[in-house]
Amino acid sequence: METLERTQIYLKKSQLSRLRIFARRKNRTVSDLIRNAIDQSLEVPKNSGNRAITRDPLARLIGKGTSDDPYLSENIDYHLYGTGSKR
């Protein structure tokens, strides 16, 4: 295990309160939850050469869905908003 270094962060009272409650429920420490959240937010997808996408919380959804429409990307406005024409 890596050596841990002490640091200080400022949290809103509501954030710290929710963290403490969540930590108790999961039988973990607040520090462990914070370290885990940092690791997850800095995680780089293995198949992505684009670093900007790692900051997008929706990036984890890429490749999760399927469609019978072979032109889904071209028909995205039609599917999402009901506008435009479908190919």
C-alpha cells in the first residue's frame, strides 16, 4: 500500500455531514471515501486517448447502450428531441 500523506481540505458542513453518515453506513472512514472519490474522478478510461473526456461524468455511459437503428448517431436529434427527419 502506498504511504499516505496528511492534507487538509475545506468542506461545506452539509458535505461533511453526508460523508459521515455515508461512511457509517458503509463501515468505512471519511478519508477512505474521499480518497476513493478522488481516484474515480481522476481515472483515465483505458481505451480513451482524450483526457478531456475523463472529466465528463457521463463518459462512463459510452458504449453501454445498444440500438437497432444503424444510423443512430445521424438520427440523434430525432431520437432525443423528436425533431428532424429520420434516415
